[in-house]
Amino acid sequence: MSRIYETKGLWADKVALFGFLIAGLLIARFIIASKSAVVLSGPIMLDYTGLSISIPAGNGWQSEKRWKYQDNSFVLSSVFVPGTAGPTAMSYCQYLLTESSDTPDLWFDEQAAVVSGRIVGTGQTRTGSLVFDWAQIENSEALFDMFFATALLPNNRQLKIEVSQTTGDTDLAEQVFRQIIENIEFEGNPILEVGSDIVMEIKAEGLDSFFEPYFVKGSRAEVSPDSRSRRNLFVIKDASKQAIGFVIDVLVDFASDKLLNVQAASLFYIRGRYTSEQATFFRSDYNFDEFIWKNEISNIKGKSANEVIAGKDGVITVRGFSPQIEEKSYQSGPAAIPEVFIEFIFSKMFNRGHKEAIVDIVNADGTIIPTLISRFESEDAAVVEEGVGYIFNLNPLNNPGSFQRFYLDEQMHILKILLRQENIYTLELTSEENILREFPERADYILHGNEIFQQDQL
């Protein structure tokens, strides 16, 4: 009998041990599942776009949870770091300010070529008003999977979503990819629509219709009896009101020419420990559908140069020449306007009664800066200055801490510009004599600046 009892005791112990093992496995599985569960952040809004995206956060996912401006786009990313070996998965969202001329199929082929992979699946999915074309790209030898999607937005914007992993865990990548897309919120942006309408209206009317209030026959910048021109000189002062540089800004309408009859040039100079010089030359038609922009900079970092060429097809090509030739192209949107013509936005906003608009300012180096333009009446300003009729604020959305404030007279001519970047600077309208007296070392710039129109090159 004792043996029977002993045998029963052993079986009871084994059953109890087996039960503990099962319970331990279930607990371990629960812990692993909770650790690997994808938890999305709250909606992360990209200001003035109407777009919000939630990305993986927690349970090994790391992110700064903020949008960053990068090469004509805003990006939002998150990486999965399960241990000390480094990231094994990534999510990447990109809001492009320009639309690619490639079809989704070409985009997918390009992405597959980059990772030496093959496309194993494609499809289309809708989230609200957005339609995404997507593809799954696989490189089985590298245990690499990528889910890639693209959707067109209004005003030639484009949205890209990319999720990739490097451990063969395709399920994780697909789960993250689908959750990101399913939780995207997009409402559009009426202020951007206002900016697009204004720019397209300026294009339709032609720049020549805006010239009369800005141009004076017989001015010093005139280089042809059939031209109208404007020449502004500004002295640059720092926060202590010390003169540290100057800007010469020339705009000419060669009314008799048939092609690229609008020309502009600017000469910028800052002296001191970090002396910097910039010269630009611009030629355009009345609709700025076609233009050529040459830009050269010399500063403590050395010299650099580039040119920006726009064609009737809306494609803008940027060529950089320092230290080697580089080229990139993009499709501009309806809100894009060269910074040379920013003053014309002011008059159009006022005439149409708009207090705010967002436009895509194309800079001399080819970058596109989405910019919020706000109009203030002179009585809205903290200090009302004599002669100031209108005040416009320019807030670049890629750098929220900076701004430009334009003070205009009743005829909407610039009187002064307040510029805030790392420091505060003031550009005050001045005379040629004052510039020559303050900066005799650059008398050649001031006295011979108009010759830039004679040679069509910097």
C-alpha cells in the first residue's frame, strides 16, 4: 500500500509541476505579446496642413514625436530598438511639398532597386479622402521587408509612408504599416488654398499688370529706354543698431522683349568676422512659368554656386556646382512663387481682403519654404510708425522661431524689414550715398551693380 501511495504522490507532483510549467509559458507568452504589441502615439499634427499621423511609441519604439523639415518635405519617424543590438524596424512618414512626376509603379520599382529586393504584393487602400497605392518589397536573403505607400494630396502635395524591418518579422512590419495608414487624419488646409488662388491669379494676370505701382521710368537701374525698373537699397543693422551690411535689390521690366523679359538682381554683403557675400541674377517671363536663377555665395565656408531652371511643364531643376555638379528636379505646385515677387502677394492679399495665406516661396538655392503670410493693419502693430500703411508678417513653417516683418507705405512700397533668425536684424531703406559712406570697401558693388544685366551671368 505504501508503494501505491508513493506512486500517487509522484504523479501528483508531476501534474502540479506540469501545471506550473503551463502557467509559466502562458505568463511568458503574455509578457512577450504585451512587449511586442504595437502602441501608437496620439495624432501628431503638421501645422497648417490639416494632416495628423500617429506613429509607434513605447514597447521598444522610439521617436521624437515631431515633424522635421528636410529637403522640400517634412518627415516624422520612429525606430524599433528591442535591445542593445540596434534598430530592427523603422516607420517613416514624409509630407512632400512637391509632387513626383513618377507613377506609383515607377516609385515601387525604384524602391525595390534601392534595397535589391522584389515586389511581392501591391494594392490600394483608402483612409478618409486619401487613396494610397502601396507595395510590399522583400529581400529574403537579407531578411528585409518593406511596406511602401504613396498618396496624392491637394495643391501638388504628396504623402509617403514607409515601414521596414530587418529580422524577418513581416507580420510586425505589416501590422505597423496598416495601423499608421488607418489612423491618418486629413482635413485639408483652406489657408493654403487661399495662397494657391492668389499665386494662380498673379500668373493669370501677368506680372506686367503689377508693375506700374512699383516701377519708375528713368531710374538709375534702367538699362533700356523701353524698360521700367525699381532699385532698392537697404542698410542691414544688428540688434544694437550698428550697420553691418547692405542689400541692393533691382527689378526690371523689359517690356519690349518677348521672352524672359523680367529681370532681377540682388547683391548682399555682411562684413565682420564672418564676412558673407551673395549675388543672384534672375530672368523670367510675365507668368514665371519659365525662369532662370543664378546664385553665388562666398563666406567663411568657401564658395558655392547653383542655378534654378523652371520650365513650362512645371518642373524645376536645381543644379549645384560646388564642390561637384549635382542635379535634382521636382514638380512645383500652384502655390509656388519665387521670392523675387513676394511683394505682389501683399497687394493681392489686401485687394482680396485676406488676412492670412500660405504660399510656397522658392528661394535662390531652389529650396521651397511653405510660408504663412499674415496681414496687419498699422493700428494692429505694437508701435505705429510714421508713414507705415501696412504690415505683413512672413513666418516660414520650416523654422517657426524665425520671421520677416515687412513695413510698407500707403503705395505698398517697402520701408523697412525686421528679420529674426538666431538674432534680430533690421533692413532699412537708405540711399546710395549712405551705403558708399558706410561700406567703401564694396564701392564696386554699389556703383557697378547694374552691369550684371549686361552680361547675363554672375
